Amino acid sequence: MSANTPPAKSKAAKADAKAGSSKRGGAVSLGSLRNFIGFQLRRAQDVSFEAFARRVGSADFGPGHFAALSVIHANPDINQVRLSRATGRDKSTLTPVIKNLLKRGFVQRHRSKTDSRAYCLNLTPKGEHHLQKLAMHAEAHDRRLDQIVGDIHKGLLIHLLERIVTELEHDLHRT
């Protein structure tokens, strides 16, 4: 190596530079954040959601809407509290999603027969049709994630993510 040749970057430094690159200007070091699972989960989720929305062609109709439609489809007459728990959304983020689905005519809402304070949700025929279209996009998006993760690691990754959810939910309810 000559005196003018810069030292080779380590794998970690290259990954850090790539991970922290900004659209306007060079690389940004993530520092210790690079090793925080929660931070990396959030980054992966954000990029995955953006890629899904771009695939669908609608910035305001992303994976959260697809998740809500999917769970409503699989659970006719589901109430909003159960939908919130199943999709991991709190009331403040689920309410706008439901309003959007209602406005577009994808779901219908009616009072629960067993609890007059609760609303139940069902897909409309228009919602069923839209869910089918979104499912094709979701499957294509998931195939891309499969390419990134690899068949060998997919089961382990899903298992670890489910374990994170289960353990942290347990911790939340224990306190």
C-alpha cells in the first residue's frame, strides 16, 4: 500500500456508511445507533413501508391499510379494539385508517349487537376487490423481502420478530 492510498474500510464501517447515507450529501455515521435492534427495526419498517407504498402507487395507502383490510376480511364483524390489538396500532393511528377506509367505501361500520358502545367492521364488495389487488402487491413486496433475507433466514427472522412482540407485550402488561 502506498503512502497516498487510504486504509481499507472495515465491513462495519462500509455498512455504517451505506446505512447512514443521506440523499443530500455524503454518508452520515450512525454511531452507536447502528447496533440498536429497535433503531434498525424502525429503519427497516420505514423503508419497507415506503417501498410498499411506491409499489401500490399511493403514498396514502400503505401497509397499515392493507393490514387493516386483511384482518377485517379474516374476522368479519371485528370491533375496532380487537382490530387495533391485532394490527399493533393504537386508537390515534387506527382511527384515521378506518376513516379513510370508510370514505373510500372499502369497509362498513355498524354498532355491535353485544356492546352498543362498540363498532364492528366488515369489508364491502369494493373493499374485497381492493384487498385482492393489494394482496398481489404485498405478495410481490414480500418476495422481494424474501430475496433480501433468503429462504434459510426467513423462518428465523419471523420467529425472532414474533418473540420480540410477545416478550415486550408481556413486559408491558406485567407492569
